[in-house]
Amino acid sequence: MHWTPEHAQPLNQWPEQHLDVSSTTPSPAHKLELPPGGRQRCHYAWAHDDISALTASNLLKRYAEKYSGVLDSPYERPTLGGYGDAAFLNGAKGDPEPWPGPETPYPLASLHEGLPGTKSGGGGGSGGLGGSPVLAGNLPEPLYAGNACGGPSAAPEYAAGYGAGYLAPGYCAQTGAALPPPPPAALLQPPPPPGYGPSGSLYNYPAGGYAAQPGYGALPPPPAPPPAPYLTSGLAAPTPLPTPAPPRPSPASYGFQGVAEAGVSLKRKATDEGAEGRYRKYAFEPAKAPAADGTSYPAADNGECRGNGFRVKPPGAAEEASGKYAGGVPLKVLGSPVYGPQLEPFEKFSERAPAPAPRGGFAVPSGEPPKGVDQGALELATSKMVDCGPPVQWADVAGQGALKAALEEELVWPLLRPPTYPGSPRPPRTVLLFGPRGAGKALLGRCLATQLGATLLRLRGGTLVAPGAAEGARLLQAAFAAARCRPPAVLLISELDALLSVRDDGTAAAGALQAPLLACLDGGCGAGADGVLVVGTTSRPAALDEATRRRFALRFYVTLPDGPARGQILQRALAQQGCALSERELAALVQGTQGFSGGELGQLCQQAAAGAGLPGLQRPISYKDMEAALAKVGPRASPKDLDSFVEWDKMYGFGH
Ligand SMILES: Nc1ncnc2c1ncn2[C@@H]1O[C@H](COP(=O)(O)OP(=O)(O)OP(=O)(O)O)[C@@H](O)[C@H]1O
Ligand SMILES: [Mg+2]
């Protein structure tokens, strides 16, 4: 469509123009019925996204080049014909015709044409509602009803330039509450002259806003507008900020700035659309879900020595004073790497300073010897039963990770923790460790004493039974009394099953020492007092009758060491013999000692050492010596035994 003088008529007398920017004839879809009494509706292409991005960007470019020149030169109202560039009218694809005459302002000036207050004459703009590239096509009502649709007009002399900026490409009043997003900008214009702007009288929106634009009222806000021809008017925009689609402001909020900002972002959208379809990136985006948190913390590196490798003493290294704990300093006892926080080094039990006052439930009044206990027996017990071995850290027990954790959580911490409230349940004072011979039950008992900072008193069931029931009973009571005298104390009774005679059919029978044992466990002879923990161990749990079994609040299965634990025990034992097998040999040995207990592994190494020569004269143990020793030392626990442990654990154990 070409610009004709009829377009110079007042806006509301203009014939309805519904131009599809892609053609000069309105498409049926674009032909909107005028609402009754409604004013001229201008429906711009961008609301119906008829203009292609390419066109928009071409137009943008072209106008940017052309329009920028205008701003610098005194404004001359161009002749009417100057706006009629068909390309802009119709956003026709392909290059628009050369711009006629001097740089003319943004063709939107025509929007002001015929508006009250606009300078008459020649009209302006590029063909009025349908005349501007912005206006081409069926775009929704301009926001400024006073302008495009009969409102007060923009100051004429700036109309085109500023009006263009202000009226803005594709900007027309919405007759409804739901307003299309403001058109983008051509709006990067220099600020309008004073009085020309939303606050000026120029814009008085109809009271109560606009009726809903057909098709807009009830619908969800339209998608962000596609690039529109109005972009042609924009000067070279500064790099618009990547802004999300502007919120849909109410009509009154559309000031020059508002539109400018919106224009900028929309302009950016258009160019972005034109460039790589980045338009969408400025549309409103729901917040992205935070990245799925799939990252787990890397498992602790068990490869390091602290994890589960014994710190092997280099061959020939001088034997360190015993009593030091693992941490690179060889111990007399076999041990596994650090478990849990490294504890303070302890001195030997006998030389050690008085045990640190135990904290929490294990704190006890100073040990008054219990009444009625034979003093002789007490001294005997104290001298014979108190264990002066080196402290044992969790790390000195190879493997058994789950069991160590259970012991710490179920026993050590509750004992060391102060009673949470008066009358709170007392922590357990008795624990039964059962499992194959040499599996490390006593070692764990010693470890508990170290963790509790307690005096360790050890006795074996077999030793008690030997002198006869009466003597045994006396010793037992003395042991419990001694423990009571040196709180906190751990009373480790190994081979508990020996205190109970067992019928041939394997069922438990009341043994000679069962009665005194139960009495002591029940608190007689001072055992149940605070500050004394009784650890019973047995490799024949089935021999314990129910009465005895129930006296132990906790019951844990001490299993045979697994492969890695066997490797650690072997390494340490061999290192103490000044032997260093190759990795491969060690691996073969670990493989060949399946089912061995820790005790049996120790015996194996001792056997190999014997094969390597007399003590003190022996050469380093070789793999061959180990192979020879394997012929003599084997695992004692049979698969049947192991099954019975598992069964008993299922029935009476605490699992871990
Ligand atoms: N897990 C282990 N880590 C390090 N050394 C171990 C381990 N298990 C056993 N040992 C060593 O094996 C030997 C026997 O251990 P312990 O006396 O604790 O076995 P036990 O279960 O009490 O045997 P028994 O049932 O015969 O009393 C000890 O020298 C101990 O240091
Ligand atoms: Mg033992």
C-alpha cells in the first residue's frame, strides 16, 4: 500500500487498515471486527507475529542507519510521500526501496497525524496506522489510545522522531486489561522535549484502562512478541541488557521510559530472534531446578595406611618401646589401622598415670573395697589380674569395622556420656563377645578398656575352674572386688563357657561356678556398680545357658578376619619378624589363609620364622618358609562351627 493524502486525515477517520506485513491485503485471520463504538483499531503485525525476524532485523538495520542521521539534523517535516516506503508499509520481504528524500523520522509520525495538537500539514509518518512498518499488519491497539486511537497527540515537531520512539513500534492501546508487552524500541531515542512524555498532558488514557482487546482479555498473556517492523526505527541500540520479558504494566505505567526499556528488551529480542533465535532467552523463564544433587562425597581413601593397612615396620627397624599405639610406631600387639579419631597416646597400663577420671556414666566414686571380700584374694587378683599390656586403639584391630562402630556407639559413648537426665536409663555394663578362637575377642576387650580409660583386669574361665569350684569362686569374687576398687575398670573374662559345665550333648548345664558368676553379674561382689564393665568372651556360645546369656546386655559376633584384614595382620606379623614378602607373595598368602583367625595367622608367621632359623639367628622369612608353615598351621574353625556362630548370632546376637 502506498502512502496517500487520505492518510493525512484524522486518525479516527482513517479507513480501517488491516495490513498483513507480509502482504498488502489483510489476511482473514487478521481481520478483526471493530467493537461497537470502538475506535479505529490498529492491529500490528507483531501481535500476530506476522513479520519475519529477518525482516525485522533488516528493517532495524536500515532504520538504524537512516534514522540516526536524522537526529543530528534539524528536524524537517518530510513530505508525506517520504514515508511511503512500501517495504516498511508491508514489511515485505527482501530489500526495501531506497529511502526517499532526507532522512525522515521514524515513519510512525503518522500516528500523530490528525491528532489534536499535532501540527497539521503534510501529515507525517509513514502512512498512518497502516503506514508504518510498525503499524503494518494487524497489530493490537496502540497503548496510547490518545495517539493512535484518537487520544491527544504528540508534539508535532517531534512527533516522528520522538513520537516514533514514544509511540513505539507496534505500540497501540489495548482496549483490554491484558495488554500486549510493549513493543520494543525504536525507543532508543533521545529523551523527548519537556512536556513530552507520559507525565505530560499528551497522554491521558481513558479512565479505567482499556477494554480487553478482542482475543486478549481472557487469554493468557500473549507469548513474547516476535520481532516486529517497528524495530526498523530503532537507532543502533546500545547493547540491550539481557532482560527478561518486561512485566506487563498497566497502561498508565507506560511512560516514555517504560516503553523505552521495554523497547530495548523487545528490540533485543527481535535482533536476537533475527540473529540466532536467541529471542527466547529473554522471555520469561521459570527458575531452573537446582542441579540434581548426585554428587556423593568421595569415599574415604581406604588405601591410605590409616584406612586399613598396617603401618609395616621396615625390616630391621629397632623394636619400638611397646605401649605406643599404631601410627607408624610398631606395637607389640598386632593391630589394624586407625579406626575413628586417633586417641591420645597411652603409656603402659602399669606405668600409666592414674586413668583419667572417666566422664559420664562411667564416673564412679573412689573405689572403696567392697565389704566382706577376702583381702588376700583381693591382693592376689590385683597383682595377677590387672593387665599391664599396651593400650589398644581401634586401629590396632584389623578389619571388624562394623563391629568396632557398634561397640563404640552402643557401649563406649553411652558409658562416657554423662547421664542425659536424672533417672535416664543406665548404659549397659555387660557385653558378650563370641566367635572362633583367635578372632580377636580379647583384643577387642582390651581396646574397650583403652577407649574407656579404664583399668583392665583379665581372667580366664579355665583358670578359675582349675583350682576347684570354691577357690574359683573366691577368685571370681576377688576379681570383681578388685575391679570395684579401681574404677573405672574393665573386667575381661575369657572362656566364659568354661565356667559352665556342658553336658555331652552340648547343652548347657549349671556349672560349678555359674552361681557365683551370676551373682557377681547381678551386682553382687561389686560388679554391677558404676565404673565396672564386664566383658565376657566365648568361642562356644551355645554352652551358655539362658540365665547366663541374659546377664549380658549386649552380645556381638566377632567374625574371622576377611582378606584385607588378613593381609594387614600378616604384614604386621611378618614385619615384626623382619620379613618383607613381595606384593604378589603377600597376595598369594592372603588367598591361602582363608578361614584363618588372627591368632592363627600369628601362629603361622611364628612357625615360618622358626623355619627360617633359630631365634636371633634366623634369616628373613621367605615365601617358602610361609609355605612350609602352612603345612603345619591351619584354621581350627570348621565351616560347621562358623555356621553355628551365625545361627547363634541370629538368635541371640545384636548383629552389626
Ligand atoms: N582383628 C585382629 N587384628 C589384629 N590382631 C588380631 C586380630 N584378631 C586376632 N588378632 C591377634 O590374634 C591373637 C589372638 O587374639 P585374641 O586373643 O583376641 O583372640 P580371642 O578371640 O580372644 O581368642 P580366644 O577365643 O582363644 O580367646 C592376638 O595376638 C591378637 O593380637
Ligand atoms: Mg581370648
